Amino acid sequence: MKIAVISDIHGNVLALEAVLADLRMEAPDIVVNLGDCVSGPLWPEETAAILRETAWPTVRGNHDRFLIEDPVEKLGQTDAFAIERLTAESLEWLTSTQPVIRLTEEIFLCHGTPDDDDRYLTEKVEGPKGHLPDEDNLLEDLKGETSPIVCCGHTHIPRLIRLRETGQILLNPGSVGLPSYEDDHPHRHKMESGSPHARYALMTSNGGAWNFQDKALSYDWDAASREAEKNGRPDWSRSLARGFYGPLS
């Protein structure tokens, strides 16, 4: 069994197309999507149109939830750009996504933590950036979820963590479409992967044991950067071109 795990596309259809090309070569048995699919100053509808056709099991990310639940006038700049461009079909598809998915008896999928799509699991924010939490924090944030493998996104930072106490594996594949960003929850901080590559992960079962592979793919990130700049987001432009957050110098 080979499972591809993707997350946090954020409307970057060019990065998604690179992942799709790689998936055709890898030929996984199933692809799962951990959410935050279309929000961003790029190509929200083009991205949604592809995802509607894939029929991948898809978790609802926090930005997906904002788009289908929050009044338009209360949306932030990133989500407002997307909602103005999404068709009724794409919004209906977003509504069909699920808060969490129990894929098998072994594998649990969520966007943030098992009970909160807007809380980091595999990063802890202290100071201006995130870092690896300790095991006690991780066990607490699992909220009693006992699946042997928990796949999550939201942080945009790839992680593979094994908890010694429970033997559980926590997998974060990183972000397909946005390698860094700034947020003010729980306080202002940056998340930076440090490279502009499109990222996803593979899980392969081998005689009952699971092996994991990080994938980092080249694509035309300069074109994505230019699109963000054209749409009034120099912060996204630098992130997409370099993997670090902030306006282009």
C-alpha cells in the first residue's frame, strides 16, 4: 500500500500540477488531501476545478472553513480574493469536505489537531517562529487520538515524528503551494520552510511497517511569484520565490 499525502495547496495551481505529474510516476494507491485548498492570491478556481475531479478524500482546512462559513465582509484579504473567484460548483465541493477523516483503523487525517483545524500540532510557537514541540505537548494536543499514524497539515513545515510513549507516528507533508507565511495566532510569527519547492509526502507499507518519504518538487515558482505580485501581495511573492516570508527587495 502506497499513500500520497498532500496539504495546503492554497490556490497554487502550478505547484499542484507539478505534484500531479509526480504522482503519475509514483502511482500511489490513494491520495489524501489535508486541506487549505484554494485560499490565496493565485488561482483559486483553477485549483478547485482540478481537485473536484480528483475525488481525493479531503479534510476541511481552516481557510476552507472560513470560505464556506464566514460572511464575505469578515473574510481576510487572502480568503476574500478566493471567494470572489470561486464558482458555485467549487464552493459546493468545499462544503463536501470533512473536518477529519479516519482513513483506516491505522490512519487518522486532520488539518490542525484532531479537534481544532486552526491549531498547530507539529509546531509550537514561542517567539517569532515555530519549532518542534516536546512529546508531552504533542500527546496533549492529540486529545486522546490513538491511531498509529496521524497525518496533519496547517504549519506548512514538513515533519515526521515518532512518539516513544505510544509509538504513534505524526506526519506533516508540508505545503504544496505556500512555503512560508506570517500569522498573528496565537501571536505574530513566521513559518518558513526555506525553499520554494512544492512539497508532499509518501507513506509505503512494507510487511506491516510504514516507510515515509518527503517529496520536494521544482516548478515554475517565479511565475507563481509574479502572479502574487500582480495581485497585490508582495509578501506572498517573496515566499513563493524564495521560501522565506516578506516583500521582495
